[in-house]
Amino acid sequence: MSTATSVQSGYTAAPPLADVLPPVKQRGRVMTFVRRNPAITLGGTLLMLMILIAIFAPYLGTVDPTAISPVKRLRAPSAQYWFGTDMLGRDVYSRVIYGSRVSLIVGFSVAAIASAIGTFIGLVSGFIRVIDAIVMRVMDGIMSIPAILLAIALMALWGASVENVIVAVSIGEFPRVSRLIRGVVLSLREQPYVEAAVASGTRVPMIIIKHILPNTLAPLMVNATFICAAAMLTEAALSFIGAGTPPIIPSWGNIMAEGRALWQIKPYIVFFPAVLLCITVLSVNLLGDGLRDALDPRLAKRL
């Protein structure tokens, strides 16, 4: 009936149009990402491996890292003691595996706290110019003190604990984040869409949250990775000189500090925690470099 009607009306059904472009293939996305972002892939893989080691430490053939056995002191690496034992007979392998928890907790916590505080200060001081001069002079004063020296001074006042290490290192790091975010905000507040929001009567908190903050996330993420790596090194340095975590807590810095007196005859006590510390810091730095290349349009390899 429809055909007869179309013939009577003088119209014929048009044939279906051929596809001009073939359908886009969805295969090989993972390999394409790996090929274009090798730093992110390698750094993220190594960091995820270290996180899994820290989470599943009790199930990786470990024993109590604080158990003392004088009769087993200074045993060389073997099938029974993979990384040997220290001067108190404690299993170095177990202490190194459990020590990854301290470094990762300190690194991630410092990165989160310093980024949050620094972002808030940078947003407010960068957009509200009235308080910018006062706040930034305070930040400059804190930044004039080396972060490691400031952390040592604070730990001397507060005492050794993981929580105090996190707070002490965060105090030395958040001024740098505030300077970074302030610089980004100073360039963003001159953009037309921000000026339009101001002209339309939008309140300052809403402008900061909706228009300024989202555009600061890319540099903030990259900077947070470098803060995480620096915090791990600072924690290890503080523990190495006896100003970080308590000696009873197995951390890579404490293990290296206890083994430095026997470095020439028993180097494995220092070697294994140092290698894992280097791998962890390298993975975080690789991740940060990859994120910088991927998120910075000036460094992007493709559109």
C-alpha cells in the first residue's frame, strides 16, 4: 500500500547511503595509552606494586618485625632469612616489608594535607588581593627555612611519632603549594569567563569554587606527586638521624640507621631498605613526570 502510494505520488524510496567513514575501532586503547604515556605506566605500575606489598604485608611470608632473637643475630641472607637478620636477630625482610607502610602513609598523608592547605591559601590570596601581600610574606618566611631543618626543629619539640612526622613535614611543604596555586589563580582571574562571572554579580566563593578551582587541579596533581616523593625522603632522613619515627616502629630510615654501624661487614641491612626506598620514590617521580607531560598542553605530544 505504501509502495503504491509512493509511485502514485511520483516519489521512490531512496537507497540507504553508504558510510563515508568506517567505524572507529575501539581496539588497542590500552597499548596506545602505554605507548604514549610510558612514564605514567611504569610509575603507576611500580607504585601500585608497592601499595599492594604494604597492604598484604602479613601474607607475604613475613613474621613479627619487632620479634627479637639474639641467637639469630646477623644471619646472612638465605632461604630461611631472605634479607638476613639484624644485630638483634630481627628478620630484615619482614621489617623492610612492613616499613613500606610507614613511608607510603607519610608520603600520601603529607601530599594530601599540604595540597589541601596550600590550595586554600593560594585560592584566597590569589583572588582576594587585599590579603595577598600579608599571607604571601608569611609563606615566604616559612619557605626561607629549609624543610628538613624545620622538620627537625618541630620533631625536637613534639617528640618522635608518625603523626608528628606528617605534621612537621606538611608545615614545610604547604607554602610551596600556596605559591604555585596563587600564580595559577593570578592568571585565571584575568580570563574573560571570570570577568563575566564577576560582572554578573556571582559571589566570590562561587567564582573560586566553580571557575578557578577546577582549573588548578592539573598542576596541583603533578605537584602532589613530587611532594609525596619528597616527604618519603624526608621521613627516611628524619628516622635515620633519630628524629623521626620511634625506633620500635619498623621504617626504612630506622632500619638503615641501625645498620650503618655494620655497613662494612653486613651491608645487606642497609642495602635492601635503601633499594625499596629508591624504587618507591622513583615510581612517584615517574608518575609525576608523566602527569606533567600529559596535562600540560605546552608539553603534550599530541592534540
